[in-house]
Amino acid sequence: MEIVEKLQVAVQPFEVDFRGKMTMSLIVNNLLNVAGTHANRRGFGISRLNEEGHTWVLSRLALELKEFPKTDDNIVFETWVESLMRTFTLRNFSIKKEDGNVIGYARTIWAMIDTTTRKPLNLVGIGIEPYLTDIECPIEKAGKIAVPDKYEESSFTVKYSDVDINQHLNSAKYVEHILDVFTLHKFSKWNIQRFEIEFIDECFFDETIKVCKTEITETEFVVILKNNQDKVVCKSKILFSEENKNHYI
Amino acid sequence: MEIVEKLQVAVQPFEVDFRGKMTMSLIVNNLLNVAGTHANRRGFGISRLNEEGHTWVLSRLALELKEFPKTDDNIVFETWVESLMRTFTLRNFSIKKEDGNVIGYARTIWAMIDTTTRKPLNLVGIGIEPYLTDIECPIEKAGKIAVPDKYEESSFTVKYSDVDINQHLNSAKYVEHILDVFTLHKFSKWNIQRFEIEFIDECFFDETIKVCKTEITETEFVVILKNNQDKVVCKSKILFSEENKNHYI
């Protein structure tokens, strides 16, 4: 079995935003998709884990793009495992155009938990070791996101379309609700060059979630989600750049 | 060129709802997608129309399913043109499983408009005629939906993730916001067996849209969308049936 798993997708007209650029939530969905295939084909995927009462949990994601996929582009999402710790594993990604040009990278941190106790489990020996690789992923790791004191508040209620098979807000919908704090004006002038998200707790059906947006600078925003007990359930940081000016990649 | 266009898709884990069933909005997206390909390949698609300052507008859709696509299913969406009137054309669809079994049908009504005047244009002679076919589509046409006097009201604001390339609420998001009036409880016991939608007017970014839900019977609901001038912008009717009991197909 190869070290790297690949997923090729043709970007559909309905997968893009008003600029014709693939939505961030769809990009995240494709990353999760190729990650799932990578793990399943190599024997440590969700289907085997579920049989044992375990599951994978995405803890953090950092994603950088120097160019967004557009309608009809053929995009290849690639993933591999960088490292294994006792209770965490780092999985990285590249996003390429058909001609092989890299347009983005992502880093993720995963834990395996017991579905009953929700406690993290030991990852050593479940079969990841043979697939560790030092392929380069030249973007910074997801850092700690500080919760700002001052913010602009909005909210949403978790609805039918928001929930996954566990009846929790699904990962892509976290991304959608976070980016919905911005105006079209912001996106027409600026691109997201780096997006970081830290998943802390689940959001349940019918729960009202507060969305707290803080403008650090014109190009840097922090968006914090809180549940109705005022507990932080998700933190994210968004760095914008003007068209085609990613300073990272 | 064949009369029928086909699109085969493998249902991804993130394309399903909490029951593991493909979401209605994704099903609609796939219908629109194969319709677009059908028209483009045969010379009367959006790309040619746009050059002439024209565009296609979806007016009505009726969709029936006796079974929902599930994760990892291979589904084939097929489309063809049933008839042509001066300012309308009827396009039908079937939804099949890999083994050829039909699990659903859809009927749509389209107009071509001038993008400046928004007036409907004459469809005769734009090249549709050679592709008219009498392939059967054994579901009822979309009927007139009466606006009920009594309803339960909620609302949503049109956000970045909701809008298409024209900065209007995109078709799949109409469907999502309409179905979000129902609880998970409803979907865990009932399936949508027939879904009808009539698009009347556009919804714009930042507009707050009222969602008016009326329970006609336990299995029949009408959901009306109104803009902030209280104008009806969309009407829909949803018929539920208990698991595997579609009376139509």
C-alpha cells in the first residue's frame, strides 16, 4: 500500500461561492474524505474503529491556499501521516492542480476516542507506524488561539441540515457558520490565505450557538463559537490576503 | 449526440444527513448539474446563453423518491427534455442505482430570460427541438401551491455561504432552509416522498427571509418564503411517507 492517498475531484458549478471559487467548507470536506479513505484502506479507518467502539476525532486543522480551485478545475487532494504520539497523530495534505502545481497545504491533528467514555485512547500499535513519512508540508502548525475579550456577536441554531450521523454539527458546517460572519465585500477584495480551526466540543441539534467575531487587524480575524452555557466549543483564526498574495507558500 | 445525459456519482460520507441518507439539497444540485451538462453539450447551455446576454431560470421542480441514496452508493442521474413551449421547456430526470433500479424521478420547468430586462425569451429555434423525447416520467407535474393563511414563522438571513455567482440565494440553499423547519424526530420516522418547489423571486445577500410553515396533515406540509416586503419569493410542498412506503412510484 502506498504512503500517500489521492483523491481527484472536478469542481462542480454548485461547489463554488459567488466568486466562482470552491467554498472552504467543500475543501475541508474533501480533505476529510481523502483522510478517511487513507485510514480505511490501511486498516485504521473509522469502519474498523467503530467495530471496537472507537472513533477518530479531528482536533485541529490549519489550511493555506495560494489559489482557490475554480469551477471545472481538476484538483488532487493528497494526504499522508507525519507523526504519531501516544494520543495524537498528525496528518498532512497537499492540494494540487491537474498540472501538478501545489495550490495549498493543510495540517491536521487527530485523536482516537472511546465512543462511550469519550476518553482519548493509545494510538501506538493500531497500525499507523508503517505509513509515517517525512514528506514536506511547508506551512506552520496550528497554534494556540487566544479568546479575545471584545467581539461582535451573532448566533445560529443548529438545524437538520447542519448535523452529521452523530447528530452533532458537522465539521464543514462549523466552517460555513464561521465564514458567514464576513460580508461579500470582504471576499470580493480578499482571499483567505490561512484558516485555522480548533474543535473543542460538540454542538447539538437545536442548540443556539453564539458566534463571536474579533477583528485583530484588517487581515486577521478570530471567530469563537460558544454554546448556551457560554462554553467555548470552537476557535478559529482567519488570515486574509489580497488576491494572489499569499506570503506563506 | 444522445437524447439522454447521464451523471454518475458516488455518494460521499459528508453528503448525507444524520440518517446516512443523501441530503435533498445535494440531490437537487446533482439534478441541476446533469441538466447543465445536457444543455451545454447540445449547444443550448448557460455558456452559450451568457454570450448572448441570456440565462436559464429554474421555475419549478417536483421530485419523488422511493429510496434515498446512501453513503458509498453509486447513483446515476439521467435527464432529457420532454417538451418545448414558447417560453417554457420541461426537463425530466430519473435517479437510478448502479443495478439500474429507478429510485426516483423529477420534473422541472425552465424559462430563458434576458439578464438585463429579466423578461422571458422565445425558446423556439435555439436548438432544443432535436432532443425532445417521450421517455416516461411517471410522477405528477408540479401543481399550484396555495399560500395558507395560518403558519408558524421563523427566519434566516442570506449569508456568504448561501449565495451563488449572481449573489442570489442559490437553489440548493432554498431547499436547505425549507427543510430546516423540520425536527430530526420528523426525519427519523418519516421520509420525504415528494418535494415540490416553485421559485418566484430572488433572495439577496443580507436579506432576512421569513419561513412560513403550515402543517396541512401529518404527512403534508407547505413552506412559503417571504422577503422583507412580505412578497412571496418561493413556495414549496413536502409530502412525507413512512419508511419505504412511497405511494407514487
